[in-house]
Amino acid sequence: MKKLADVLIIRAAHNMSWLQRLVSRLLTVLWWLLWVYLWLPALAFASLLIWGEQLLPVTVRIDQLPGHLAVLGRYALLVCLFGGGLVLWSRINYWRFSGEEQRGAIANVTLQDMAADLGLEPALLQAGQAGKVVVVHHNPEGGIHHLDILLPLPASAATPPEPALTMSASLPLSVAQPGKR
């Protein structure tokens, strides 16, 4: 089974069947309705405080008002405590690391490492880097299937990324990976 990070193509709605889109949209509407339903007591309480009458189907009794206010006060206190804790934590880390560069320089990625990560031949990747206009064709899994170099760089502007590998002049403009069709 592939990990989510290994999948390069995002499954968008236009890639779903009509049934999948319908189920997705119905579930979205259902969860939004549930979210609004959970807020109904708070909205009813706000309408009671503002207009003095019940405007929603949820009932808040006046004799329960002190209890509701106490619960809302505790919720507000918790929100302030958690928010203050997060702000304090971020400030402590800021003071702790300010003035010091904790990150070091990252080593340059070699052509071979990048080609191995993408599953390409180094010559194919170098040919793509040497093109001014390149069309990258992907396979269904999101990997690179092949490259079409539509406009190569002029010979004076094309500099190979690594001097150890040179691109031959007989390289075709449409380069496909061997064994991947």
C-alpha cells in the first residue's frame, strides 16, 4: 500500500465518478447541518440575551440563565488559558532561538540523487533541465512517464548542471524512459 506522501497526484472532484461526487457533497451538507445543530443552543441563548425571546426551536429557560452564564464563563476561561499558553509557548521559543541561526546549509542535491528520487535516468533529467520549454507527461501514479523538449536552450545559454555529465548532441527531442510506456 502506498503512503499518502508517495502519491504525487491529488484526487480532485473532477476525477471522481458522479456517484462519488454526490456522496461527497451529501456528506458535506450533512456535516454542516450537524455543525449548525450543535450551535443551536448557543444561538438560542444569544437570541434570548439580545431580543429577550426565543427565536429558535431550542429552548433556553430563564431560570437556567445563571447556570448557562457560569458554563460560558468557564469555557471563556479555558479558551483564554489555552490561547495564552500557546502564545507563551511561541514567545518562549522565539526568545530561546532569536539571534541564533539554528539551521545549517543544506547540501546541494546531485543530479543522480534527484534522478533516483524521481525514478528517472540521469541523462533524461539532464535533458529536461537543458530545455527552455519542456512538457512533462505523468503516468497514472503521478510519476514522470516521459519528457517532450519543445524548445531547447541555445548552446551558449545551456550549461550542464554538473560538468561530469554532458548531453550528447544526438539526443532526441522526445525522450522516453526505457521500459516505462
